[in-house]
Amino acid sequence: MNKILRVATDVGGTFTDLVCFETDPASGASRIVTAKSDTTPPNFEQGVLNVLARAGVDPAEVDFMAHGTTVVINALTERKGVRVGLITTKGFRDTLQIARGNRPDFFNLHYRKPEPFVPRYLRRELPGRLTYQGDEMTALDLAPLPGIVADFQAEGVEAVAISFLHSYANTAHEQAVLAALQELWPGVPAVASHQITREWREYERGNTTVLSAYVQPLAERYLSRLASGLAERGLRSDPYIMQSNCGVDSLASASRIPITMVESGPASGFWGAAELGKLIGEPNVLALDIGGTTAKCSLIENGAVKIKTDYWIERDRSSAGYPIMVPVVDLVEIGNGGGSIAWVDDFDKLHVGPQSAGAMPGPAAYGRGGSHATTTDANLWLGRINRDYFCGGDVMADMAATETALTALADRLGSDPDAAARGIIRIANNNMVNALKLVSVNRGHDPRDFTLVAFGGGGAMHAVALGQELGVKKVVIPAGASVFSAWGMMMSDLRRDYFVTRLCDLAPGAGARIEAAFAGAEAEALAQFAAEGIGPERVSFQRYGKFRYQNQEHTTEVLIDARPVTDAGLAGIATAFHDLYEQEYTYRLDAPIEMVGIHLVARSEVGKLTMAHADPGDSDASPALKGQRAVDYALEGVHWAAIYDGALLQPGMAFAGPAIIEDSGTTTVIHPGNRVGIDGYRNIHITLAA
């Protein structure tokens, strides 16, 4: 019997990662191949083909392929999308301009809101009005549409967004405009808000529609070229595309609504952390992904990754940013990664990030002209990274440039390069600890109840220090941590999230109304899956309700187990809401509860990987020992650390810190007093010193 080949590729800003699992169906034995190659903008698909070739993977032999990409988020942040025209309800063309009153610097009288992605002269209106319940107040008038189309064509519009008032409750007006537009302008990329979300909030829904239209031609061309390139090399079926909701979707669906890919990279990593937690018996996980530019973290409770639609891009201390109302993994992201630049302000205070040296010129140690000291330079200078095995031996560390950069920083601080490097590490760690607290302590969770799973190129280097500060149970570094996001795609199901706004008091009679809302969403989901050849027996559902105390603005999401929902089950739903609300906000109210909407998760398994567990062997780790060197642990001082080759560590091996584990993609820093064990999946378990 032929071997089964599963492949996942992840296009990042600097590198394109690959993970390949080759499984023998008869014996169950697996061989894992990982590879990296340079990302190749603007022809990102070439980087995918390159990494397949580098790994020696023939697409003709691949049984399942998943793909994640930063193409969408990069197009948004770099403003490389297309010119968009917006069609909306008469009187509401300025909703994008008015936005929200959530300016971050509230007392700044000179604050300017972010400019909409569609200028006012390309925002057009049509008469017609619906109520918030979906009833038609004024009939839709399509008479002005031909003139609008002619103007759009004359202005060079390349994609059209359609977002009408209250279309979450009734899609008729948007559907009529979409159909008429395709007749008047065949082939124009167009998207209506109801195709993306059925949640209320006009500004957020409208902006999401605009951003999806903005990237749609770019994403469609990219995915089409990728599919063609793979097919030419023999791939038998289109790759599945990683979404921001921790699931994969079909290439055709992702091409139509590409905004759902906005955070596909982080989503796959956090989903991988949740699946890994289930494998090793640790369902409560703090997941941390440290890359070259940013650190991202998310909290996983009882094996579940939290998904939300209150997602914003470019929000910082000086900008309110832009909302994207699609299901995105709940995460916190900060500008602290391996390339984060250390700098001194006018008050002689040391900072790290958010500015980054990027890939070019990169940290000073890369020898590409970088003159600023970065987190990577500090780790290298302190011996935490092996100067003779820098970037897995692919790069010769420029220690002279590193010393020059650290000395310049130290002179500003009135110290020496060693002290400056320690300061960089401590401040970077402090920034990341604060981010981890935002997803745990600030939301009513005690980090001591969680296991820290760290991945990405820099996760293993800082994880133990962060875990000790937070008091977590243990730290786990996954096998293949540097390409863990690609591994996470292997563990993902085909997933779609359906959000429907339905206002309903949690009172007698509500059970039937809630059940009807779920039944309607489930019927829609089954129809979509059936159109792609997936039968109802392969689809599973998970139900959530979005509830709030009456007269409040925002909601708390509650898992609803009851099937069907009846009035008898409303008390249990109310109790769950009170408990979750109190956990996050520290209090509960004796007040009526209302449902604002439903959230239905529809899944179908499409090739999910099953991991094989190896029996532990000898605990002696000396066969993996490479040598020793002096390592500066910043807070614990300089210690003579044992250096282990990560590729030679086998299940059952155990040892104690101080130590360093090196592999081609990442370095794991084991602090003095830590205990290390390798599990049956070759993950590194680090028990922290008391």
C-alpha cells in the first residue's frame, strides 16, 4: 500500500515553512520532514513551490495539503489592494468616515481618525430602507445603479463592496444589487456584507466588506496561481486554505471571501497548541508564538480556542485602527520578536520594540548592514544562541557588528555591552509577560492553572523565563517549534462559522425562537457543504449564544449543549452566562438577560493528522550532548550549561538545567534548576524550579 503524504505550508513575511508527514498505513510509522525557504513577494506562490522542492516533496504524491498565508494582512497593512467602490443605503455613505468614538488618545485635540479605504467620491448610495427586524420600510430603487457603475468604471474601480443598513436581518436588498451589478458589469469582483457576516453594527460590517473587496482580486490571483502551479506539478486536488477561525476552508470559498484569511498564520499555531494540549493531557494552555517581528499569545481553556469577531488591525496608541468582523482567534499581539530593536529615549530609558529590523537588514549579527541592537543580538551576545550554529549554521554570526551595536546602546545607558544585553532580554521578557497577562489574569484566569506552550523561532528562547514569572505549571516546547504553525494546519478541520443576529429575551417562549435560529443556520451550512460534495453525515455542529444583561452594549458568548433548545433549558443557559460574566468582570447582576445572536460552528474532517506515540526509552540524554559553554541567564547570572542536539533527543530522555537545546530552527534555553523530559511525541517538557 502506498504511503500517505500530508503537507502544510505557511507563507510568512520572511520565510515560507513546510511540514510533511509521510505515514505507512500498514505499520503506522511516520516520517516528518520540515523545511524553510525565502518568501518571494510579490509572487508568493513561488516560495511555496520552492519549499516543496527543497523538502524533496513531489506534489503528485501528496494526499492532503493545507496552506496558510500572510498575503491578506500584508496587502492591508502595506496598502497594496485595489481601488474599491462602495454601494450603500441612501444617507449612510459616511458611516465609514464617522466610524467610532474610540480614539485611543482621548485628550488629543489634534487626533485624526484613520482614513477609510474608500474615498468619499467612491461611496455611492441607493434609495431603499429596512428596519432592524428586516421589514421593508422603503422599496429598493435600482434606477441609479447604471450611472454608479459607469462612474466606477471611469474612476478605475476594480472591486465593489455592497453594505446596506440592517441587511443582517434581511439580505434581499443586497442580493438584488449584487445580481443587478453582475448583469451591468459582468465579472467585476463584488462582495456583499451578508456573504461575510450576519451580525449587526453597521460600521464594523461595512468596513469588513470594504476590506474584503480591497484584497479580493489580489488574493484570488494568488490562490489561482498557487493552485495552477501545484496542479502542473501533479497535485491531485486543490489545497485547503487556513482561515482565521482555526479551521481550513476550500480554495474556492477562500477566494470569494479572502478576508477570512486575515490571521491564518497565528490561528493555525494556536489551534496546534490546543491539539497538542489534548495529546499530552494538558487541556488548559497559554500559547505563545514569538517570531521575528511580533509575539502573539492566546488562552486555551478545556481544549477550546476562543473565537471572536471583535478584531481590529492597526490599532495602537495613536490610531483607533480598522475593524474586521470575521471569526478570528482571540489573541494579543505585541511588537516584540527576534528582530525588535532596542533603543534609548530622551530620558535615558531603555525600550525594546515595536520597531523591527525585519529580514533586511535584520539584526546586526546577520552581517547585512543592520546597525541596531535587537533581541536576537542580545541572545547571541549572552551565549544563549550558539555563534557557531547561528540560524542553524546557515549564517555566519557577525560578532563584531553585534558588539558595535550593543556598545553604542551601552554608551547611551552608561553601562557595558553585557549589561545592555541583559537589559534587552529582561525588558523583552517583561513586555511578553504583560501580553500573556492580558489573555489570562485580565480575563479572570490564574496562569498557575495553565501550561505554557511556546513556539515560533523565538518562543523556546524566552519561554522558561516567562513561565517562571507567571508561575505556570510547566513549559512545553513542541517538536518542530519553528514550523509549528504549519503543523497546526495538519490538525485542522474544514470549519465555517455562522453568526446571526437575533434579539430575544431569555424568558418563557424563547427556547423555540433560539432553536429556530440555530436550525436555520444549520440548514444553510448543510446546503453549502452539500454543494461541495460533503454529505450531512460528515458535518458536526457546535452551538454558542451571545448574551448580555439588558441595556448593556456588548455580549458574552456561552456554549449551548442543549439539543434542541427548549424553555426547560433556559435556566441552565442563564446560569452559565452569569458564571462566565462574573469570571471576566468579577461581578454578576440580578437583571434580565437577553440573547443578541447565535454563533454556529460547522465542521467536517478533511484529512486531519493522527499522531503516533513512541514508547519512552532510556532516560540517559548523553547521546545528544554536544558540549558545554558559558551562558548568561540575565537574572540568574552566568552558568556553565550543557548543550544538547535537539535532533538527537529521543522519547524518555531526561536531564536538568542549566542547559541549551539546539536544533536548526530554534534554541531552547533551560534555566538552572529546571527539569527536562522528552515525551513520546518528542516534545520538550520543562518542569520549572520552585
